[in-house]
Amino acid sequence: MDYSLEVKDLSKRYNTFALNNVSFNLKPGSIMGFIGENGAGKSTTIKSILNLIHRDHGEIKIFGLDNIKSEKEIRQNIGIVFDECRFHDTLYAKDVDLFLSKIYKNWDSKLYSHYLEQFKLPAKKYIKEFSRGMKMKLSIAAALSHNPQLLLLDEPTSGLDPIVRTEILDVFLEFIQDEKNSILMSSHITGDLEKIADYITFIHEGKIELSESKDDIIYSYGILKCKQSDFSQIDIKDIISYRKNSFGYEVLVTNKAKLSRKYPNYIIDSASLEDIMLFYSKGVQKC
């Protein structure tokens, strides 16, 4: 199996929004961060992968299987965590074990108990009494306890404090250690993805702008800073996007090592994932 997840030419049109030929691949043993501004198409893509919405065009394969034709088989081997806990408030944590054991063939009650203990989640306490962080830990414990090969995560660390986020990220890193499991993680917290992701896929206004190794992105992309009078000297082909401020211009570029030689008198700083998102969504795109 070359890829855990393959998305090819995925398209879905609504009245005011459209996914346009979204394509990316996720390798086993890796974590892909899926980033983009609100309304960019992240949730629509994930819902399409889960076959929760009807797509207009495209192909999706999970473990090499068509996600529609082999949906039941695939669901036994994927774990899903949304940004809100989907378990009813009047359940105890131990009740989740009872009904999920009836759904998943590979459900492991001992493993579930292990995660409850690791996350310090009381088995006999109503879920409605859990904090947001506890509810997210419960969702992750449930997603992991049937030994899935792929985790699909939609904003799993949103609204959580740094200590809880770090604890959860460590669990995700442990999950992929066998180099067979993989994770697709949608998140607005790009700092979390910079810590754990192997690849980044960036979607903007329904289109994939980049899908590359995180290290290559961090190494290659930069922000060139120049005075207003110098901006016209920059080759338009070197400009991805730019922003004007009171001091001059900031320009998002790629291949910063090459451009540092081409423009030796200009400052080129490293660009974070958040910088790249901001320049695409708030900057002026020239090419």
C-alpha cells in the first residue's frame, strides 16, 4: 500500500462555495497537517473522505479501497475526532466502551481503559460534567481503542490549553511510531502542526495551494522585506503574495536561498505556516 489516503480531483459545488479538483496523498507512518482559513474547504474535504456528503466529481481511496464501494470495511479501520465531543452528555465514560464494542470488530476494552487512565478520565462520571479538554481526550481515547490505521482529526486541539494540547500531540506521535498508521489533522493551530506534522496541505478558497513536506516548506518559503521605493525592482515572477505596511512591503517568496543571492540587499526572513496562510488570505497575489 503506497498511500493510506488518496484524494484525486475532488470537487463539490454549493451556491456560494466550491471545492475545485482537490488532490493530495497521505503516506503510511506520517502526519499531514491540513490547513486553511475558515470556509476554505477543510471540513467539506473531510466529510467527503468520510462519505458524509455527496461529491460532484473525483476519487477517494483509503487503504487502496474506494471510500464509497468499501465504506463499511474502511470504517472499521479509521478513527474520527471532530472539534466537538459527539457522545451524549448523560453517558458515563464507561458506557462508551459498552456500545462501541458492539460496533467495532477490533474494539479493545483494555486499551480503552488504558487511555482513560492515561488521560485521567473518570469512568463513572457523566460526560456533561467533563471539561472541554476532558471531552476531547475521551473522543481521542474512543477513536484509538479499535486499533485504527488512519486517524481523521478535525480541529482536535482547538480551544485547549497548552498543557492538554501537548499531552494530546504526544499521543498522536506515539500512534504513528509503527510506520503503518497515519493521521490527517485539520487545525488552525499551526504551531501544533509545526511540532508534529511530516507534511502540510494548504487549501485556500477551495483549491490546494501546496501539499509538501513540512520541512521543505519551512526551509523554502520566506518573507522578503523592502522599502516602498525598492518594491518595483522585484521580479514579479518571484512574488507569491505581498502586503504593504507603513514601513514598506513584505513579500511572500519561495526558494529563499536562491532569492537571497538574487536580492542580496534585501532582508528575507523565514516564513511560518501561519505567515503563509495570512499572505494567501490577506495579501495581494501577483502570480
